Amino acid sequence: MISTRYRVATGFALIVTGVIVAIIGYLGVSKETEVAFQLPYFASAGVGALMLLGFGGVLLLNAQLETDGDRLEELEEAMRQLSIEVGRLADELTPARGTRPSRSIREDREEEPVEAEQPANGGARRRRSPKPVTT
């Protein structure tokens, strides 16, 4: 199989060639005034340009898909390695079944009583007076 670099170069070369053939065909058609003489230019240059552009586009698309596939494989391998590492760390940090952790979570916290502050007005809410409507 052709390497990706050569497929990209060949694809661009075919696209450039297709554009050149289309321009040559247009120039040939524009010189003729009768439709009967324009048809051969249109048939040969138009179809040839479309084929060259199509093949070039397919080669570029194929190269891009292969590059994306390679990158996806790299990402999947990185995810596998990350999953293995996370699993290993989780196993190290998880205590064995039936054992208790060495410290309690409550021992880490300082037990301070929390007092609720009372507002200056004794807890009553202040009501807003409605705004007068002006017309």
C-alpha cells in the first residue's frame, strides 16, 4: 500500500491537474460560438476534470482517515495504560476487606460548636412598602 505522504501528494497533484484540465476545457468552450463545437470540449475536459478531482479527493480522504485511525489507536492505548494505572492506585489506597481505616474521619475534624447569629431586629423580617404607581 502507498504511504500516507505519497497519497497526500498524489491527491493534491490530481486535484491541481483536474483544475488545469477544467480551465483548458473552459477556454476551449469559450472560443467556440456554436453548441455543436462546444460539446467535445465539455465532454472531454469536463468529464476528465471531474474524474481527476474525484480521484484526488478520494486519495486525500483515505489518507486523512488512516491518520485519524492511527491517532485513535494511540489514544486507546493511552486510555488502557491510564486505566491500568488508576486500577493499581485504587487497589493500593483501598483497605483490605474486613479491616478498618487507621484513623477516623471525625478525629481529623475539630469539634467546634456552631452558634447561629441572631439579627439585630430579633429575627423579624423587614417588609418593603409597595412602590406607588404613577400614570
